[in-house]
Amino acid sequence: MAAPASKPSEEELRLQHAVYYNNNTSSIKDDVVQLASCWKTSHGPLTKQEAGLLLWYHCYRGEDGRTEIAGAGVINTCIATLDSQEATPAEKSIAAGMLLTLCTADPKHKEAAVRAKAGPNTCCQVLHGCLSKPEAVTRHVMPLLASLAASPPSLSMMLKALQGAVPWSTYSRMLEVSNKDHATTIAAADLIRLLATGVRISDGIRTPIDIAAVTCEQQHAKKALKHAK
């Protein structure tokens, strides 16, 4: 069996996204505010997908670029896109990819993402709902969940949103489905480890493993943990 490919560096990812940016001739490709408007409304000189790809490139412009992206309301639009019935798989993949890029770069974006909502649905609900979507979407969503769980403040908010019902069976299935790529499988294992480490939350919520022990999904939790070892 071939060894899994190594994870691309941030610079390699930036260069990949720069190809689309450099080939794009739009007069607004450097105007984050206008791009954010096209991304949100699907109206304007660019399609939603085109605007999303350009915004994703700007996420690799360093801290200034990411701050500008967040300030333009892109995080909320990404969550709304992931929750939308009209958004295409490509648009959902871009939304999840942008969120992953932002959240990996800076914990403050993790907290902003976890607080975001799509109507009545929390970020946590939206992301978990995406785990049944096409692989192009889950490839970014599973690492995004793992990234959010790696930060104590965002982990605390995730656990509150889950209301004690950690979906161990869903995570276990993500480990077992053979057509998932290595990155998705590794991210699923990372997420399980992070949720099961027994991180104590300051407001008295029990540890994830304690929660799992008293839910009907106890056996799924044990199975998922076994896979994650």
C-alpha cells in the first residue's frame, strides 16, 4: 500500500490558490468587500464560486488578509453556504476550505466560526450535517471540526452546542468508509482523540468521555476510540 502523501505546506497551498488568482482578470479580484458581497448574494460581476475562490486566495495573504476577510463577514457566509440547500458541492467545499484556512491560522477565527449561525442552526450543527455530503465537502469539514476541537474555548462551545450528544457513531463511520482520503481519516481520528481526552470545561460540563458513557451511543464511542488509538 502506498504511503499517504505528506500534507502541503502553507506556502504550497498559497501557490496553488495563486494560480487561479493570477489567471483571473476581474477588476474586483483585490476588493475583498465586493468579493464578499458576490460570495454572499450570488450577484455581481462574479459568480459565487469565482468570488469564493478569490477570497480563499486572500486567506493566504497573511494576518492582514485574514483579518480583512473576517471583517467582511465571510465566516458567517461560509456557514450559511454549508447549510444552504441551493449551494453546489463546489461552493460548499470552498466554504469549508476557507473556514479551515482561517481557523488553522488563528484561534480567534475558531471562536468566530463556532459562534456563527445559519438561521437557527449553530455552526456545530451545520458542520455535522455536512458529514453526509460528497467527499469534496467532508475533506475540509472533518479537519475543520478537528481544528475547532483543538482549541479549548471553541471546544467548550462545540460541546455546549452538541448538548451532551457527541455523535461517536458518525465519527466512527468516517473512519471506516474506505473511499475517504487519508487526510479525512486522520482528521476523524484526531477529532475523536480531542473529544475523548477528558478536557474539563470551566462551567462544569462533564468531559466528553463522561457524556458518552451515559448516552445510548456508548458502544459507538468505544468503537471509535478503538479505531483512533
